[in-house]
Amino acid sequence: MKKLAIPPNGDSYHHGDLRNALLQAALRLVAEKGAEGFSLREAAREVGVSPAAAYRHFEDKKALMGSLVVGGMGQLALAMERAVDGIKGRAGSAARAVAELAVTGQAYVEFAVRHPEQFQVMFGPWCDHLDFTEVPSEAKPRGRDAYQILVDSLDGLVRAGAITPAARAGAELPAWSMVHGLASLLVAKALPLGPAERAQATALTLRTLLRGLGCAPRLLGPAVPAPDPKPCRTVPCRR
Amino acid sequence: MKKLAIPPNGDSYHHGDLRNALLQAALRLVAEKGAEGFSLREAAREVGVSPAAAYRHFEDKKALMGSLVVGGMGQLALAMERAVDGIKGRAGSAARAVAELAVTGQAYVEFAVRHPEQFQVMFGPWCDHLDFTEVPSEAKPRGRDAYQILVDSLDGLVRAGAITPAARAGAELPAWSMVHGLASLLVAKALPLGPAERAQATALTLRTLLRGLGCAPRLLGPAVPAPDPKPCRTVPCRR
DNA sequence: CCCTCCATGTGAACGGCGCATACATTGCAA
DNA sequence: TTGCAATGTATGCGCCGTTCACATGGAGGG
């Protein structure tokens, strides 16, 4: 099976592209019913193949989920990259560098909210023991990964003079934490915000981050109004 | 069963405190083998009871996990409260208010790292459709919940003059996001940091947050060195 | 052109799981 | 004392992940 005239062969004994078909079905099922409810057997059923066939392409269920993680990471990076591509503004300018970090963060949050189950899989227990260095080369997405995009954005801020090299040191940590935290809380429904409030929250959060990195206030744009006063949904307490 | 002479009765037909025994066993099993690997039957086995007995105390497995979430939230709040209690410094002073936010955040991160599986359960898919307002009153932990502690800390910053009321507006969002994000990334092993680096990362992150809220630099204490230069573990990329 | 090999599929089976139902035991209260 | 509600047991259903022996059929060597 080097080449196939009709790769997803409909009715032959051999499927032709079962691995990808399973991944696609898994992606859809996870999105529909969550990672907990997903079953390998159902994915196989969906593809029209016996449950055992999956084991010709994945060592076990964990391996399939791992592939989902890798794929999701690629999609996330792609979304961020596209957001960067959409920016107007002279390359190298401080305003552009600030916008780059902002839209990158927005894309991160937006991706999480639009694909919550996938996002949970990507950072859930399935990737705990996942060694990305062992991912086969052809399965890896092309281009910069999400982390690299963040690193480049921060470097861009320094190059454009928006923040100092001293503030840059280790800035990946608060930056990534902030954006990932907001995304996680939204996905976990710990912050029950509607779309408009969510945009405000993201803007406010990124603004706080940039200010925390020492970015000049005039680069931050207009002040962001705080979303509604009751975004709590953590813990119950008696009385 | 209002009162029992020997509540965890060892050999009688009726257990006496099965609900709590199951929760305790579940907590241990989840901590040991992760939320994915946890099974109600195993918890029942552990307690020495038939699998169906659990259904006298929990509507289904999801309900049991929900109780675990509530319990975890209580423990988290307790850890934060204890951290606040351990602070020296005159109440109402700006330094004290800053320290309060800092130790609170550290406690949050520390809790997540020390109880990673429980933390994942607390903010994972199990609590997606969990309505905290319906938690029975006696199951709720006492005292302030985690979110309230954060709110109070931020209010304390304003009262002590460490940040302005304008900066305070909506500050829960970046604050909670940042701390929760760092905790999540550490738990997901997306940031492979050792204990020392972790402390540095937490300090650096909280420092950035406070600076982002407009806190005067002299209140932030000494500059925090950035942890090692390679804290990435997000996404693989080809070449 | 045929034949063989082996990647890829099937079918049946195992033990474990969540959950429902019917039955057993027991403490409490009338 | 007796009856009942609370609580635990026994059993069974269907689904799950995983394994293993076997079937199929396309590719490449003779």
C-alpha cells in the first residue's frame, strides 16, 4: 500500500487509511461526548471496522489519545500563526509587537473555548506520560509550535523596545500561565462568561500581563472595562 | 443510624459510614492511579463492600467524583487560609497585603503540585455540569472558599494603598488566571520544573501580576531570577 | 503470470466496568 | 413485639479495552 487510487476505500477488505480515519472519528467523538465518554470501539464502529483493527495502528487507547494531543497542538499553533498573519502594522514597531502578543493570546483562548474537549485532552492526564520527542516525524505538524510563537512574540517586544531585556527574562512563564489559566478556567466553566465578557476578560488579562512586563501604558490601548462583578464558580462554602 | 458506638464497624452487615469511607478510598485511588484509572468497583472492593452498595450513597460515579471535587475545593481553600495565617506583618500594611496575595498564590500552586490528580479532577470534565449551588449544606467546607480569599486579598491591596481602585476592577481575572495557569501547566507537566525552579517561577509570576496591577516596585521585594531557559514542553514541530 | 508473504483486516473471547433490579439484613420506632 | 425504612448483597446486562488465532488480498520475486 504505497499509493492508493481511492485512499479511503469504501467497501474493500482493507480500509486504506484507517489510522487517519480513526483519528478523525476520535476527534469528532471526543468533541461531541467528551474525553471520558469516548471509546475506541465506538470510533471503530463509526469507521465501519472491527474494534481490533485499531490495534494495527495504535498500541493502545492511550497512544490514540496521544496522537489526538499532537494533532491538537498543531491546530492550536496554526490558529495562533494565522492570528499573527492577520495583523496590520509595520513589522518591528512596538505597536505591532504588542498586537502580536495580544492576538496570539486571544487565539489561544479562542481555540480552547471553541474546542473545549480537545483542549482538555491536550492538557489533561492523557499527555502526562507523553514524550513529544518520540513522536514520529511525519506526525508532527509543520512550522512553529505554540510555545515558539510565544517566545518569538516576547522577543519581538524586546526588539521593538516595548519591554526591557530584564523584563523579558523568564517572561514566558507569566505569559503562558496567564493565557493558559484563563483558557483553562473558561473551559472548566469555572468562569461562566459569555462571549462578550470573555473578550473583555481576555483583553484585560493580556493588558495586565503587558503592564506587568513593564510595557509603556500608551502602547496598551484604551482601558478595558472589567467584566461583570460575579465571575466566581470555584468553591461552595457554608453560609 | 443517628449515632454509632463504633462508626466504622468492621464486621457488621451495615458499614456505618460507607459514604465517607468510599470518598476516602476514592481519594487515595485517584491520587495513586489517576482519575482515568479510578473505578467505583475498586473503591468498593477497597472498603470491603459490594459494588452496588455505593449506589445507596451516590447517584452514580459522576456524583462521587463531584463530591471529590467539593472536598478538594475545601482542602485548597484551607491550604490558602493557613498560608495567610502564617504571615507576619502588621495587618493593613501594604507589605502585608502584598505578602497575602503572594503566599495565597504559592499555596494554590503548591496544592496543585502536591495533589496533581485531585487538582485535575477539581478542574477537569467531572465538574463541567456540577452545580455548586446544589451541594448539600453539610457537605460544604466551612469558611471562605478559594475565590473569596482571592477577592479579599485584592481588596486588601486596595485598602492598604498598594494598588488603585481602578487597577482593582476585574483584577480577579488576571490574578486567578495566572496562578491557575501556572498550576495547570505544572500539573500537566507542560512545564517540567523541579521544586526550586517551581518556586522561582511562582515568585516571578506573582511579581509580574502585582506589577501588572500597578503595585509600586518597592513593595515587590527583590528581583526574581528567571528559571532555566528551557521550560518548554508544548508541541513538537518538524525540524 | 503465478505464487507467496505480510500488512492489515475479522471474530471470538476474557476480565473489568457502570449500573439496574430483586433480595437480605438490621436498627429504630410505633 | 413488630413492621418499616435504611442499607448492604447477589446477579445480570451491555459496553469497554485488549488479545489471539485466523482471513484477506495487494505487492513483489520467481
